[in-house]
Amino acid sequence: MDLVAWTAILSDRRRRGLWQRTERFSNRERDWILVWLPSLAEPSLRLERDSQGVYRLSYFDGQAWFQFRQGPDILDCLAQMEPTPPLTAIVRKVE
């Protein structure tokens, strides 16, 4: 796994409180990292790299893993993983 990019992303997300904890696992076929989001008991994200170097990002919904990103580089999966600001109501003054 591209540990330089991963370390930079991990440090930033943990510093900002977006990720609570991570664990890395490896075998001959793949590397994967599980990510726990704050206040959740189970991991919510899984970043994998297979033996061909393809990265996949999956989300755990409480019952199963669903892949939603894939690419040849770790940044293909994680670069756009930023929380969006909450929507705010638009208030118009009525005169």
C-alpha cells in the first residue's frame, strides 16, 4: 500500500476528528485498512489494494460491505472523501 500517501491522509483525518481509529491487515492477495468513524462501534470504511495494485474503497452499512470507489492510486479512492457542510435553510424576508 502507498504508505506515504496513506500516512498523510490518515494524519489529516485523525487530526480533524473525522476518523477515530484504523487497523491494517495484509495477506498474499491484498492489503486492507479498516476505518472507524467517531462514535461507531464497527468499522465503517475499508480501503483495499489487491495484488494487481488496484485500490477499492467500501462502506459497511451494518450488514454488508459495498464498494463505491476504485482506481489505480490511493488518491483515486480517498481524495474526495471529505464531509460536506450541513445544508442550511434559506430564509427569505417577506415584506
